[in-house]
Amino acid sequence: MPAINPVLVRSDRGGLPEICHRGVVVAWQGDAAVLLRGDATEACFMRSTAKYFQALAVLRSGVLRRHPLKADELALMCASHGGEPRHVEVAARLLRHGGLDAAHLRCGSHWPMHARSAQLLSVAGAVPTPLHNNCSGKHAGMLLAAQLHGFDLESYLSPDHPHQRAVLALLRDYAGTDAISVAMDGCSAPTFALPVEAAARAFARFALESAHVGSDAHTLAQAVAEQPAMLAGEGRFCTGIATATEGRVQAKTGADGYFGAFCRASGTGIALHIDDGQTSASERVLLAALERLGLMRPAEITALDAWCNPRRLNRIGHEVGRTLVTLD
């Protein structure tokens, strides 16, 4: 039976406890954990947090030798984007490199997560296409990699597809473990469950490699640093962190409470999961971990106040309680 993880986020109302979020967080540097709370051996699905590694597999396929992808296109391959018009345009452009279009995507469609973009689409009498799917950039990259090597495009999401086997092998290498389970994600691509400490190691290795100009990891990290709006979009936490730190720290949300991050300057990787799947709690824990490790400057923390201010306000602005993170 899995261990009971500690409370990482606690909210009160009027001084009385009201909400608690349990979870696990691991920060990794070099050969060891520099921060560990909860059961680090717990296997959790990375979901979209794995996109940096899925995009890395696309670059390792040699796709840049055929297609001179721009920074916004590379960043979108790592993204859970909001479906804004700029995201849709870049996803379509990615596909056009291979003479492909939205019909080749097997991710399905959903309304843009960006509320204004969804509203504009509805007012225009249009319906979302697979290009609006938050994973369309990742899928476009996978298709280009499969096409490059003459692999079947219809089955590009099958775990047995040559490109998906390459993704899994890459993740095993970066995480330093074979203990990875594979299931189907919401976009129908393979998703990976592995110990949280192993995911933190993977991000730490990615961070170290991203510091070396000319490496594939540097190419991806630099693209996100240059085009942070492509990683998520307007009003989104991942874009906020990359913008505030000018790409020195980059974070990637997964789903259902998972988050990963890395600091290019220190070679630190972080992975965390909130047991009840609350994304806002995972954002708070990630920022608290970055602050505790000295990876975020005071002005950068202030820039992210919209997501992680501890004050709980009611509808007319009265403070009714506080939300605090405990990492001790």
C-alpha cells in the first residue's frame, strides 16, 4: 500500500484549517536529492510534463537536418498551449514542413483553454480542430520525426511505433530507470509513470545538457526562453515562469497535479505531484521549492504573484484566509 504523503499545501479560513493538499516533491542536483518531501519512490504519470523529453526525441531523430524549425515551432513542441490563434498558426506551420495538415493529427480536438480564443471561435460559428488541441505541437513534431524515417504515420501514437519506442528509451536514459509504465494519455499519445525522484533526475540531466550550446536540450530550452508564450500562453503559469526568469527556469505542467521544472544555471531538476490532482496547489509547491533552493529572485517571485499569493480573497476583496506551503 502506498505511503501517505505529507501535507504540502494548507489553506485556512478565519484562522481555522479548511483545505489540505498532500503530495510529493523532489529536487535533484548532481547525484542526490537536495529537497525531498513525500514518497519519492511513488510512480506517478508525468502526463504533459514529459513533453520536453518527447520533443527532445524529435530533435534526436535528426528532424532539424531536413526542416529548419523556428524557435516558436520548437517551443510549441514542448507546449500544452491555450489554443490561441498564434498557437494554432504555428501548429499548422509545423505540419506544413512535412506537407501535412490537421487531418494527420490523431490527438482529437477540444475548445481552446484560453477563454478569449474559445469565445472568438464560438462567435465566428466555428468549431475547434485538432490544431486547437493543447498537444498539437507535440503531435506535429512526432509526425515530422516519423515521416523523416519513413515510418507509418497512421500508427504514430502506438507504443510499438518505432518513434514511440525511441521516446521511451530516451526517457529511461535520462531518468536512470527501467521502472517506467506506459499508458494512454488524453491526447492518445503514450504517457509514462515512473518514480518521482527518477523524473526529477531526468529534468536535472536535461538542465545540465541545456547549458551546452549546440546540444538538442539547449536548442529546445533556448527556443522556450525566446518564445515563452508558445509554451502555454496568456495568463498561464509555465509561460509566467519562463518570462519572469528570461528562460533561466522553465516549468512544465502535466495534468492532475503533476509538474516538472529545471534551472539551466544550476543543473537542478524538480518533479512533483499533488495527490488530489489540484493544479493550483502544484504551482504553489513548485514556486516554494524554487524559492527555497534560491533559484528564483525576489522580483521574479513577485512577478508570479497572480498565481501564488497566499492571501485568500472573497468576491469583494476581503481577506478570508491564507494558503501556505510547507516543505519542512
